[in-house]
Amino acid sequence: MVGLLSDEEISKILMMRGLGYSQTEIATELGITQGAVSYNLKQLKTEAGSSGLEKTFMKVLAAGIGVDRLKSSGLI
């Protein structure tokens, strides 16, 4: 069962994936399972209404979704 992640963790997943990290690398860095990373990336894709991760990343950032989270976590 996938546990709920914090907004900060989801923002880190988004940023790291956008920077080219693999799901396994993200999971290791955040101390979560690869399945949790995959699930949350799928949820982001669904929310963004986009079929590709790169498009999702750009759409989420362009819409301002998560930008405050990324700034507050020091990732941007």
C-alpha cells in the first residue's frame, strides 16, 4: 500500500524527475519505494492532463502548481 507523501516530497519527486533522475534514484534519495514514486508521477500526469512526463513537468510549473512548494523546499 502506498502511503501519503507530503507536498514537499511530491515537489521533490517532480523536480528530480524533471532533472532526469530515474524513479529508483528518486526513491533512494527520498527513502521511499520506487512504487510510491511511480504512483505519484502517474497522479501528477493525470492532474496535468498530459501524456508525457516532460509535458507534465512544464505544464505544472507553468501553471504555478508546486512552484511555492519547490521554492520553500529550496529546490528552486
